[in-house]
Amino acid sequence: MTELLRIEHLTITPKSEPGHLLVNNVSFALETGKTTCIVGESGSGKSLTALAVMGLLSDQLQLKSGAIHFKGHDIAHASNVQLRKIRGREIGMIFQEPMTSLNPVLTVGYQIGESLTQHLKLTGAALKSRVAGLLQQVGIPPERAGSYPDELSGGQRQRVMIAMSIACEPAMLIADEPTTALDVTVQAQILKLLDDLKTRMNMGMLFITHDFGVVADIADNVVVMFRGEIVESGPVQDVLQHPQHPYTRALLDCVPDADGKKPLKPIDYAWLNAGAA
């Protein structure tokens, strides 16, 4: 299996407080055709890690140290020109809330076609045909290319985001909690769609979530983050069946069972006081 992404000792801080570690010494790898899930609570550093890969950290933040190797090249300090050639073409990204990512005054067909025009130089009939094919691929009728985002359901908007992210057939896809705002039925459909596309296109997928139920469904490997650090990682079955860190066990205890008989259990942070972190 080919290694697609390797992150080594990634550390992110605010520029104004370089001693405040938002992401601290994070290292993991992703292989072609595999899914690595980053799991943890809000504020654990999951999305910041993904944004660093894309070169999309805000101006208030800095990559203090570390390397991000994509296809063997360190892109951690690549120029904006170099990164623009990679974003969309080599690495696609699905953001958590499509209504804040889609432009409300442009049709979804136009927005899907932007990266095709930018990276593949498609125009005219070829562009229209490719957009129609992408919509079909994600389960949306091609005639909806002329629709605006607010004319689509939440699930359809997320499918549009997926179509945009895979338009140029990238080698890697980053999905940042793409099912959080969806009901469970639509969530299952989107997860299956993403897994099918990953297999069909032989992409590596970096999937960010707070839900171990999602991890169990789609992950090959899992990285558990807490307060900006990795506390546990490994093949998904090893982590699910034999969790080593108390935080991983606490997250797993929060997952309800299928028949609803298991009582919901809040995370117990007593282990922090015992020095387990």
C-alpha cells in the first residue's frame, strides 16, 4: 500500500501566544485507498490539523513546527501558488456546514464547475457534461445544476459539496464532520456514498468526527485527539476492541447501543487528575 500523507510532529500555535499549543506534536500517516478517522471532542485540534494540511490556517495562527508530506513532498511551508495547484486538484475537502461553504447567489452547477475550469481547463459542452456526470455520481438529478443552494435540502447540499470535492478526481479527500447537521438516515446515505467513492476512485480519506459510531462504520485506522494531542492511534478494530487510553474508553462509553438499553454516560475526566493525560 502506498503512503499518501505523513504528518510529523505538527505543532500549531496562535501567533500572539506562541507558547499556547493548539495542536501539539501530532504525527500520523494515511495510505492510498484507506480511511483514517481523527476523533475527539470539539476543540481537540481535529479541524486545525486538517486545515494545516490544506494550508488554510487563519492569519492569527502559525504552524510552529513539523512536516506535512504529501506524495513524498513537504507541503507544510509551500507557497500560496503551490498550494492553489494542490487544493481541489490533488486534495479535495468537504466542510462541515455546506450553507457556509456554498455561495448562495451562484448555481450549484457553476460552483461544481469552478475547479474543473481552474484545474482541468474544461469549458462549454465538456464542462456541462462533466458537471452533470458528477451530480449523477452523488445521486442528484443533473437538471438540478441550475438550482441555488437554498433550493436544495441539507442532504442534497452536502452531496453538492462532495461533487465539488471529487470533481478533479483528487488522490486524497478530507471530510470535516460532513454529516453532523444531518439526520441519521441521510447521514448513513452520505457515509455510504463517501465510502463507495473512496473505493471506486482509490482515494485516501481523512475523516474528522466526534462520533465513534461513524469511526466503526468507515475507518481503517483511527487517531484519537484530546486537547491538541494524540492520546491513542492504531487500526480501528484494535482501538475499538482494546482501547488503551482512558479518554478513548470514555468516548466509547458515550456511544449508545442499537437497542437503546445502554444508559448514556457522560465523559468522566477523573483520569486527568490521576495524571493519565
